[in-house]
Amino acid sequence: MTKKDKQLELKDKIVKGLEKVYEKLIIFKKEKNSETCYYARR
């Protein structure tokens, strides 16, 4: 494996990790937003 291959592999791992974090953040924000709306309606 060349240095460039290792860098590409590392980049792919980082991007996949960031995508997972972003998805979790969106889910968290949706849940938090729905809770806020629920409390606001009471």
C-alpha cells in the first residue's frame, strides 16, 4: 500500500464517521424539536 492509498483510506474512514455523526445530530435535533413543540402546546 502506498502512502497515497493509506491517505485515501483514512479520508474515507473520516468521511464515513462524519456522516454518522451528522445523521445522529439530525435525529437528535428532530427529537429535541418535537419535544419543544410538545411542551409549547401544553
